[in-house]
Amino acid sequence: MIQYIYLAVLLPLLGFLINGIFGSRIKNEKVIGIIGSGAIGLSFIVMLGAFFQTLGLPVDQRQNIVKLFTWISAGGLNVGVAYQVDQLSLIMGLIVTGVGFIIHVYSMGYMHGDKSYWRYFAYLNLFIFAMMNLILGDNFVLLFLGWEGVGLCSYLLIGFWYDRKFEKGTTSEAAKKAFVVNRIGDFGFLLGMFLIYLTFGSLNFNDVFSRAVAMPIETSVFTFIALFLFIGATGKSAQIPLFVWLPDAMAGPTPVSALIHAATMVTAGVYMVARCSIIFASAPAIMTLVAVVGLLTAFFAATVGLVQNDIKKVLAYSTISQLGYMFLALGVGAFSAGIFHVMTHAFFKALLFLGAGSVIHSMHDEQDMRKYGGLKKYMPHTYITFVVAALAISGIPPLSGFFSKDEILWKAFSSGGFGYWLVGAFTALMTAFYMFRLVTLTFEGKPRFDEHNVHPHESPKVMTIPLMILAVLSIIGGFIGIPEIFSGEHGNVFENWLAPLFAPAQTKLMTYGNHSAFLEILLMAVSVIGAVCAILFARYVYLKNIRIAGKTVKASKGLYTLLLNKYYIDELYEAVFVKPIGRFSEAFLWKINDNKIIDGAVNGTASLVSVISNNIRKIQTGVAQFYALIMVAGIVAALFWLIISL
Amino acid sequence: MNEFYYIIPFIILAAGILISLVIEMYFTSSEKILPWFSILTFLASGFSALFLVNNVKVVFENMLMSGGNVNFFIFIFNLGAALVTLLSIDYIKKYHTYYGEYYILLMSSVLGMSLMAGAKDLIVIFMGLEIMSVCFYALAGINRNKLKANEASLKYFLLGSFATGFLVYGMALVYGSMQNTSLEYLFLNFTKFNTNILFLAGLLFILFGLSFKIAAFPFHMWVPDVYQGSATTVSALMSTGGKAAAFSAIIVSFASVLTVVNTNVFAPYFGAIAVFSMLFGSIVAIAQTDIKRMMAYSSIAHAGYMTIGLASGNSYGVSGIIFYLAAYTFMNIGAFGIISIVEGKNDTNLTIKSYAGLANKKPILAGLLAIIMFSLAGLPPFAGFFGKYYIFIAAVKAKLTWLAIVGVISSAISVYFYIRIIVLMYFKESEEDFVIENSNTGLLSVIIAVLFVILLGIAPNSVINLISYFAK
């Protein structure tokens, strides 16, 4: 199947074309849904085939490149449309198509009756197409194509309900914000790409990385390349300081939030850093920056998540926080741990969003948790699967989140230091607390909505079965990455699978002395016990003694408002960047530069050309003799030139 | 191998013409049979050319060449003609002007073009050119009840004969100075003669004669009148196949100039033709109100861009021209195809304003035309962009950067009138209300053309590699 890998990319494109071109004429929702989901399902099968084939190959032959055609060839730049099938791209591809397929199926139920049903599936398929290019591309240009493509799809899908209100503005404003913030990151990524081309003379992964291995460490150019690439990653993966777009991205349909803003697109930054591991490993300062930014993002996003009342907002901040963990892992050199968390996070966070979608669906688009309560008895399937996901993200063994999060925390401790571990573990406590605050407020206790007017109901099977599949994955997904101390001689299967890819980077990183297995188990036990306590405390507060919450809010009024308003980051950006730039643009760029200088020059040239045009056209008299005369004049002029030039 | 094996594409065409004559004579329903038969012939000839593309061989006493770029040209001519035939089916129905000879003339003109591409002797060029031209003169006036068509046909014939006179005179001068008409001989002995003024004047005259067919300044005056007066489908073929055939003849006649270094004494002439054609075409197109006239001026401008490739005088230029011609063939057939679909009976809906609001009326047509206009304007990722790109690269490599800059400026000017169509289609309300008849075969033809425009734009390198392999 490896040589057919391009099918995994083309099938979603085909789905996009069919639904995009003919969708408005296909009146049957089922047909559209089956085309959309089917394309991704087939693509998943191709990925699966390629995966098993690669699994059967010896370790040193697991990196294959499938070259389709040369795309651009200009001077020294040679860019091919070629797909790289290796351990990393296979894992990412399986996540994207697998989880993507489940979410497509779920969407068939969720989007039922929407007036732009076909447009939704067309965009979703286009997104998968772009994402597959991002993951599978064997060079930076193709990666960038996918990078921009997913940004575009994200924009289109956030603003999908363009006629709806969202918070203080419209969904289009949220979409625009996401796009603009992403552009800032993309600019960094582009600069990084230019610098890579300048330094290595190529944009192919294999060329760049093999040359990077040969270069001595601490060349300052690595620092700049890594910094620029990381700026790109902070934009796409919503890290400090560019995380502000992700909460607003919740304006899109909930399955979109699950697919794009939780499971796949936002992890593109993690993928990119892992892919360029050798470059980052050669820039120790940036590695530290990545770790610190990741840690801070994890911590601050979790604190904001504690007080939000909108169910999707809590999940959005939780996503930012979990992405922070992934960057923490990358920053301390635990690349495979970061990718492992990408995978488990894709399972449980997609499940959380889809569960939330199921709730929102049955509550008629109400998203305020204060107006939920007691939904357990109405929606048993959603409830059970949601609790599974919440336990997984809280890091309760033996669910998937436990293994991936604990591996990150342990690596942070062993390669980073106690400080990293402490903040990370405390964030894990907060995660457990706000997740179970959400579960308790939504599903348990007494209903806080008007039971006469609102009749919650369980979602149809097409929505609950995807939830169950994801729940199973959230439970067992962690077993492929059981840490060495438990699994014994086999070691960590997931880490071993990815190890050949990260080996060059690991040799560049400094290695720390081994810590004892006892310490590892001790730290693990501390974080698990902490998480359990946090869960029980959340249940106690929000089920039995809600007054505690009220008292705490009163006691720390300032802190509470600070968190509720997300540290006023949006307002800060608005005041520092948006407003001044807006004013400058209006006063100078628009009124003077654009209107006077540019438009003046353009309009002037245009009217000059059209005056010339209207005069010259008059020689077209329609008289054939005159035409012949012009020909002769031309010939005479040429002969004259021939004679005098000899 | 028998020499006839190498000229199978020619034989298929010639046999097809003879059989069509019989069909036209004996079948009353020839209107239904002939187009499909000629499409079959075109495809058979075109694909046999592609099949034989690796057998490069000079046959029949150094008269004809087959294989390589010659076959590539033949493939393009045939594919283009097949698409034009597909367009013609509904177009002819719309006008109720079926004449049996229409399709036969189309096929004969393609045979003439193929001869020009394969010529290895001046005489063969002349023969091919005349076969093609005579067919075009007749085709331009095929709608004999239409006054404008008669005018176009007559004007084309008069000026065409005038230009052919120069071509033959040039051939006579070349023959007089080197005692031979073989192009191979000319190629090998070029440096021996290139100070002989009669020889150079002869070659220049050949260039003038062919420049008439490529619609380059100052031999372009017929173009707007003829494109406008002729049937739209005929204009489609004249602007693509006719132009490509004349370019192929220039490329073989000036082979030594274009492949041997430091012999490009013609660079100033090519350069002047290129600059004037580009600027004149782009600037005057802006003032046009009739879409076919606009396309005519656009055709002049494109002839200018391609002439930059001749001025560069290197193999990049030659492969650039061939790529450009392939791209231009599909773009222009697509554009004229849509014009022929939108056009109503009796020459209505041919103004640019008729395209206002087309996106609401016919979203698919509007989308296709938008792609073609973007491509003609030279915007990526469509074929037109890479055509210009390769030509400009060739100019830069030949140290003619100024020519590339003029080309870019002219492109920028031309964006205005191409994009104006898109603006009209998508952002303006329709002023006049008219019904556009559906044309399934026409639409199919345009879609195929647009697919090629996209394909050449996405994977230009694979095509250019193929061409450059033979251009050496």
C-alpha cells in the first residue's frame, strides 16, 4: 500500500470536489454524508495498509518516499510533490483519517437538517486533504501548502454559520481573528523556511536534516531557524502568545471544534517541531524556550479553564493547556512522548467535544453549563462516554491519558528538573478539577433548566456510536505506550517505533543520568492521588456544597474576575496592537498611502493606457489596402535596419 | 523499417479526409456522422503521433521529419482540432449552416499544419502553409449568407496571399544564395552565409510571411477583422493551430539561430516584433467592446510573448514556446468555446457586456471562463503562468532581461481586460435578458480544455522535461 499512499491524499480531495461541485444539487443528505465520510474512511484504510506494510519492514527500511511529480523546478530550488511514509507520518496520518472518519460519521447526525449540509462536508474533506499534505509532504513547501490549507479550512469552518451571532460579534469575526492570528505565526514559519533554504540550499526534509546532522552544534543560525519555526508553531497550535484565537474558534460547529481545534490541526505545530527535531535539538536555547512556553501555556490555560461557564470554552482552554504539555515534552527532548500525547489527546479530546456536541444538540444550542444539570438520566450513553474521556484527561490509570501525561511529566522531571514537574503536576490537578466541575455541572445534580419547555434526549445512534468507539480508544489507546518500568524487556513500544526518527536529535541532546524506578513510581503515584483528590473535591463542591464555590469567588474577587476575563489578554492585544495599527492603517495607509499615492498612480496609469488604447485603435480602419501598407512599412523598416547593421 | 511507418499520423489524416469526402457525398445524414468521424480521425492521428514520439527520423529524401517535437506538435494540432470539432456540432446546429465541407476543411487544414511542423525543406513548409491557408480562407467564409464572414474571408485571402508572396520571395532568395532548399543544409551551413545580405533578407522574408500567420505586429492587422467575422469555432482553430503551425515552421527554419550559440543575428528583429506585439495587443485590447475582437488582440499579445522565446535563441526559449503553444491552445479553445456557447443566433451576445451576471445564469460556464481568464492573464497555478514563466526565464538566461521586463509590464496591462470579464460575470447584474442554449458537446470540449489548463499548471515540469528532451 505504501506506493498508493497518494490515494489517501487524493480521496478526500475527490470527496471535496464531488460535494463541492455537485453538492448543492444532491438533495439527499445521506448521499452527501456517505460520500464525505466514505472518502475519509477509504483514505483511512489506505493509511492502515501502509502502516501494516511498514510494520513488516526491517527498521532501517521504514522510511519511504513516494514521488509523484516535480512541482516546481527553478534554479537550485527543486520541489516535488512527494509523500514521505515513515513512522511519524503514519502515526499522524492514522490519527487524522481515523479520528477524522469518526467525526465525519458523527457530523452526519449533528448537521442533520442544516441548510448548507453539502458545504460542510466539502469543507471538512478539503481540510483532511490539506492536513494529509501537511503530514505526508516530504518537503517544507508541501508542508507549508498543507499548513496554509488547514488554516483556510479552519477559517471557513469557524465562520460556517456566518449568519449567527457569537458572543459580542459574529462568527465571521471569530473566523477572521483566527485567520489573522494564524497569519502572524505563518509569517514566522515562512521566515524559517527562507532561512532553511539559505542555509541548506534545499527545502527537502532529507537533504536539510542530513546536512543539519553534519553541522556542528550551536551554530547561531539554528537558533534563528528554530525560533522562527517555533513562532509558526505557536500560531497554529495556540501557544502563548498567539493562543487567543482558539477560544473564539468555538464559534464553528462542534464537530469542527473536535476535528480541527482539538484532535488534528492544532497539533500541526507539534508535528512540525517533532519533524524538525534535529534543528531544534541543535538550538538548546530554543528548546528551553519551547519547554517554558509549553509549561506556561499549560498552566495559564488551565487556570482560565477553572472558571469558565460555557461548556465549549472549558474544553477550548483545556485543549490549549494540553497542547502546552505536548510542547513541554518537545522542549525537554521527549519527542515521542509529545507525539504520544498528540495521539491520546486526539482520542479523548475529540470524545469530549463530541460529547459536548451531543449535549448542546439536545439542549437546543444552549452552551452555558449553569443551565444544564442532571442530564445523566436523559443521555446515558453520552454521560458514560464523557466520564471515560474526563477520567482519561485527568490521568487516571489505566486510561490512555494517564500513560501519555505521566510520561511527559516524568521526562520533564528527569531531563528538565523538579520545577517543570511541579508546575506540570499542579496543572494536572487543575485539569482533573475543571473537567469534573464540567461533568458534575452538566450531568449530575438537579436540572437547572425548565423541564417543561426543554426536553433533553439521547442523540441518535449515528452520533452515539462514534462516541463509544472513541471511548474504547480513550481507554485502551495508552497501552501501546506503557512505560518501560511496567512493560519490562519490550520497553515502550510507541517510543521504540518512533526512535529511529528521533535518534539523530537525541544524540545532539545532552543526556541526563538515570533516575531510579522507585522515584518514577513515586511521582506517578503522587500525581494520580492528586488527580483523584481533585476529582472528589470537584464532585463535593459542585454536588454537595456549592456554597464553597461562591465563598471562594467572593474571597478572591479580583483573581476570579481576572480568570473569568482570561487575564484580559484579548483586551490587552486590542489596546496594544489592534487599535494603534488600525488607527495607523486608517489615517496613513488607507487615506494617504492607498487613496492618494497608490490609487493615484494606478488610476493615472490606467487612464493613460486607456487614452493610448483609444487612439491607437483608430488605425484599425477596416480597409484592407491600409493593412497591406502597414505590413510593407514594417518590412521596409526591417530591411533598412538589415542594411545599415551590416 | 519502412519509411511509411514513421508518417502514420499523416497517413491517417489523409485517409480520413478521403473517406470523409465519400461520406459527405453518399450519406444524407452526414451532419451526424462526419463530426464524430473526424474526431475519431483526429484522435487516431494524434495518439499515433504520441505513440511514435520516440522514433526521431528524417524520411523521404530529407523532406519530412517525424518523431520528437514534431509529433508533439501534431498531437497538439489534432487534439485542438478534435476539441474544435466537438464545439462545432452544436454551433452549427444553432446557426443552421451545415455544409459538408466544413469538417473536411478542418481536417485538411490540420494536415497542412502537420506538414509545416514536420517540414525539413522550404518547399514542404510552403506546401503545408498553403494547404492550411487555403482551408482557412474557405473556413473563414463558410457561412456564405453572412456579410461579415464574406468580408473576413476576402480580407484574409488578400492579405494572406500578399504575405505568402513575401514568403516565397524569401525562399527564392535563400535558394539563390545557397543553391539548396534543404533545411538541414541551411542548419549546417548557416555560419557560412550569415554575412550574405541576400541570404539574410531571404530568411527575414520567410519570417515575415510566417509572422502573418502567428499574428505578430506589424502583420496583425487582419486578425481582429477575421476573428470577428469568421465563425467562432473557426477563429478558435485559426488562433491556436494556425499560430502553432507557423511557430513550428519558424522554429525549424531558424533552427541554427535557436540552437547554435552566437548566431542569433535576428535577435533585434525578434525583439522588436515581440515588444510591439505585446504592448500593442495588450493596450488596444483594453478599448475593445466586442469579446472576439478582444480575444484577437489578446492573440497578438500572446504572439509577442512567444516571440521572446525566439529572441532568446536558446533551447530554453524553444521548449518554452512549445509549452506556451500547448497551454495557449487549450486556453484559447476554451475561451472561444465559451464564446460560441454564449453567442446567440445572428451574432448576438458577443459584446463584453453580455457576460455581466453570467455567474448567476450559468455558474459552471462562468467558473470555467474565470479559470481560462486567470490563465490567459498568467496567474498561477494555471498553464498560462508557466508558459510565460519559461519564456521569461529563457530571456533572462539569454541576457535579454529587458525583454522579460517589457513582457511582465505587458502582462500587467493585460490583466485588466482579462479580469474585467471575471468582474462582469461575478459582480455585475445582467443588463440584457437572453437565454443561453445548452450545448453538451460544447461544454464537454471546454471542460476538457480547462482540465488541460489546470493539468499543465499543476505539473508543468513533467511536460517541459519531455519537450526539452527533444529540443536538444
